[in-house]
Amino acid sequence: MQGRGSLAGTPEEAMRLAWVDVAKGLCIVLVVMMHATLGTGEAMGREGFMHPVVAFARPFRIPDFFLLSGLFLGRVIDRDWRLFADRRLVHFAYFYGLWVLIQSAAKYGQIVDGGGPEAFLAHLGQALVEPYSTLWFIYLLAVFSVVTKLVRPVPPALLLGLAALLQVVPVATPSYLAEEFCARYVYFLGGYLLAARIFALADLARARPGLALGALGLWAGLNGWLAFAPSPLPGFPTLASLPGISLALGTAGALAIVAAAALLTRAGGALTEALRACGRRSIVIYLAFFLPMAATRTLLVKTGLIPDAGLVSLIVTASAVVLPLLFERAIRGTALDILFRRPAALHIAPAPRAAAPALGAA
């Protein structure tokens, strides 16, 4: 989604759009927190107070990101294939390809392992077939968008039911792309098909904050119990990971983030503005967080200045969120701007005017 703030014609429309940015901000922070916390725990050989937070968010963290990414697909899905491909295929392919090169170059020695340039080229070729590292989300967004346009003739209820079935039925395949498609597509499709109802839920949360807070409290208790309770079945570590329950919790958690973002937008304040800023530039954080995350974690772990794994995880998370935003601001308007904004020459349709880069397409 491109800079949505410029699309708001009235204060009410601005409020309706603002909560999406806040929700995306919540999601990207949770995603970075997960990578930072788990990586820090592994490097330090112990867990900290951030690990339970990551475990609590696991059922809904990625489902909500995909649901939000599908919300505005309706704006372009009826357009001709040239414009649609520009917004939903070329857009994601550009950032994916560019940052595969950057991330791979940063890990060149580890990737080639003595194999030389041929091994590196083989790695890049594999990245075209199977999503690479943390960039798998962008890869899947392009796939989801194209698939959804292709299957539009299918009745929506049937299509959503089939997507839900793919999520519930365990799929074991050597293809990471196929497994993640089955596990995540229902949330993206739900965001697209149920966009009007999702916006109505956000409106209801703003209109009746007491009811929304009560519902969020009930959800948090249930989600917390299922996220930590061990599963009796092998291969499923918690009750939240069981087929059916996983889908229900992913959906409920995604809607809970919608309601929470709507309440935060209604309340305003510094936290809301910070999350909204993160949401408006979620692609900046998503693409670049791995570099400051790795550097900060290595520095803190090797020096041993802070023995508490939870505090180290918090600092690593904060640096991985803030430093990409500062870097993007510093290079804005320079030649390096292409790291976070697709050049006009690489558009196959007229480029939309955008106030700020965001993860998605108009």
C-alpha cells in the first residue's frame, strides 16, 4: 500500500486509514522482536523476559500481517494485467531481488563455503524458486496477489473455504513456498474478501471502546493459555499449533490487532504515532532490520556488557526497528533511495504518487 495518508479526504477517512498503519506498525515490531529475541536467546544460550512475549504473539503475528496486506487488493484487482502486475508483482519482485542480493552478499562466505562465484550464482538461482531468508513474506505477497486475480471467477465463499482447508490440513512437502502458501493464503484472501467487514470492526471498536477492551481481554486470556499449553499430539508443540485451533487463533488474533489498532488511533499519543510511523514505512524496517539486528546482537553478546538475555533482546529489537528508519531518512532523495523506493524507470505502468514507502501496493 502506498502512502495512504494522501488518500484521506475527511478526518473520518483519515482515522479509518490511520489504524491500518498502526496495525502494520504493531505487526512489523512483533516480527522484528521475534527474530531479535530468538536469535539473542540462541547466541546467549538462555531465554529472557522477551521470549514469553514472542510465544504469545506467535499464533497471530504473521496471519495479521497477511490479512492487512490483502485489505487494499480490491483497489487494483479489477485493473488490466499491466497495471496490476506493476503494483503487485513487479513492485514486490524489485524489492525481493534487490535485497536478496544485499543479504546474500553480506553472507557471501557462509553461502559459498569455499565454492566460489558458481556457488553464489546457484544460491541466487535457488532464491528465485524458493523464498530466501526473511524475505519470504514479500515473495508470497506477489504469489498471493497473482493467484487471487486468477481465481476470481470462483465464488468467494467456496474460495475462502478451500483456503481454510489448505491451512487446516497438514501439508508436508520439500517446498517451503508450497507449505507457507497453504498455511498463510487464507489470511491474505480473508483480508481481500472481507475488507469491508474488517473496516466495520475497526469502526465498532472506536465507537464502543469499553466493549472492545473487554473482548480484547477475553481474547488475550484464551490466546495466552493456548499459546503456552502443551499439545498431546506429537509434532504440535502447543495447543495453539493444532490444526483448526491454529486457524481460529490466527483469525481471532488478526482481528484483535485490528481492534487494538483502532483503539490506539482513537486514543492518540506518542506510542500511536510511533507505531503509525513504523507502519507507514514497514518495508524499510522489514527489508533492512537484519543488518542492525545482527550487528547489535553480536556487539552486546561478545562484550558481555549486559548479562540479561531479555534486556539484550529488547535493545536489539529497538535498534533493528529504529536504525533502518534513521537510515532511510538519511538517504532520502539521494542515489541510495532506490533501496526503499522503486525507480520510475522500473515501473511498467504510471507510478503512483506516494508520501512514503510502505509494504504493499496501492
